[in-house]
Amino acid sequence: MVVWKGFANLYPTTVRQPMRFFAFLFIWLFFVGQTIEARDYDFKVLVNKGNNLYRNAPERDWGRIISGTSLVRGGQVKVVENAYLGLIHVTGNPLEVKTAGTYSIDYLMERLKEGNKGIGNHYTEFVLNTTEGVAGQEVGSRQHRGTADNVHLLLPEKGEIFGKELRLEWSVDPVHDNQDVIIKVYDLFNDLLYEQATNGKRKNISLDQPAFSGQQHLFIEVTLQADHKVKSSMHGIRRLSGEKQQEIQEKISLINRQAESPLNRMLLAFFFEYEGLLADALSIYLSQMEESSGEEFKEFYHQFVARNFPGDQ
């Protein structure tokens, strides 16, 4: 019986030191405030659906809005019919624009005073810094270059997961591409819990099914159905529970107060990445790209992969 011991060294017990933590937090928030004041824009576009336009001064020509576009006071946005804009202010306040029309940025800033609550200084700087440089980059079809594995699974080799869905994406070397694969999930003792054949490149696995009941550690690999020697490396995921799960849930409730929307989904993806829950962030990107609003998430998804899975772009 083989026991996989990688998690023993990966997750040591954390000793919390409240006074030291709050002293650090105070200093960090001070510098966050200084950085926010120094930004030369007021809004960033996180989600754009439709052929929406903007100009940052009345005398300028209209330009096409894309994810990552910066908006400033004195400018305007033109939202077309059946379109959508998801914005974040430099203070962390999210704002959605769903109704067609031309809006001044000053008016949109006034709307922030109607009760919107920010995502908090903990994550504002991370979100804004992450969106820098996204606007203007070409969004195209990209293939994972992969590693030495014949099948490359886009998942942390050792990680944690908060949610109840595990969305997988993989690529196969050109010699074996377009062939059926088998997804296998094992427990800590290398016993097979789940096996599913598919001919696609993505798969959604519900962790609520009976096979995973009581299983905290899961190990995933993808093999070629015609040749089991052609496979990915083993990836280990630990399901959060107890205090850690409660802590993440409380943080989510603080930054995600509004109704479900593409903007809130994007902010939640950033939150999971910030917390190191890459499997959860990946699940959001993949699920959104499968829906009608997926095109707006594509460039942020590629940037997410580049940041967290070097060599996979």
C-alpha cells in the first residue's frame, strides 16, 4: 500500500501572531493608499461584452473598449444595446453598466456613492496590478506548450481547493493529439475513486459525488485510452475543511456582496488566485469561457496561466 506523503511537508501548521500581523497590515494598507492615489486612471474595465466605445476626453475620437481599458474623469463610455460593462474603481468599488447609452465617467463615479461597497484593500491592488498590460494584447487561440509529459494537465502539482467542482483542462503531444483519454482520480492510498473516458480537452468533475465522500486528498492523472503509458504526471489536490474553509467563506462574503454576474465571477477568480487556490480560479475561468460571455474572459485566462503555470502558454 503506497501512501503519498507530499502534503506532510507542504502544509505545516501556521502559528498566528496577532500583534505582528496587525502591525504589518497597518503598514501595508498605508502603502496601498499611496499607490491608489498615484494611479492615472479612475476605472479599469474587467468585463466587456459588445462593441462598446470610450474616449478619455470630449475632443478625442471614440475607441473600442476591451478588457483592461483605463477610464478617466472627463471621459465617456458608449454602451450599445444588449451589451455589458464590468468596471472596478481604483478604490476597489465594482460597478456594472447594463443599459445602453452614453455615460460620462464623472456620472459613473457618482453612481459609486449609491451604496456600492468595495472589494477591500486586501485585494484592490492585486486586481488593479493584475489588469495592467492586458489591454491591447491580441486574444487568439493558444496551445499549451506543456512539459515533458505526453499529456499535460493544467493543474497545480500540489494545491488546495475550496469549491465543489474541479474543472480540468489538458493538452496532448502532437503525436497523440485528438485521441481519447481517461481521467483517473485516486485517494491517498492509491485506490481508484473515479475513472472517466472522454474525447475532449476539458472535463468538469463534481466533488459532491459519493466516490469522493470523506476524501480530503485527491490525486489526478490523465492517460491515453489506447496506451496507458502515455499519461500526465500525478497532481495532488487537498480539499479545504474546518477553520480554513470557514475563513475563505467569510472572506468571499466580504468581497462578493452583490448578485451573481460576470463582474463578480471575475473578482472571485482574482480572489482565489490571491489566496493561492489556483484550482478554484481555473474553474471559474473555464466555466465562464464555456458560456456566452466567455470571449471577455479569454485574455485574463491566458494571463492567469502565464502567471501561475510558467511554460504553459
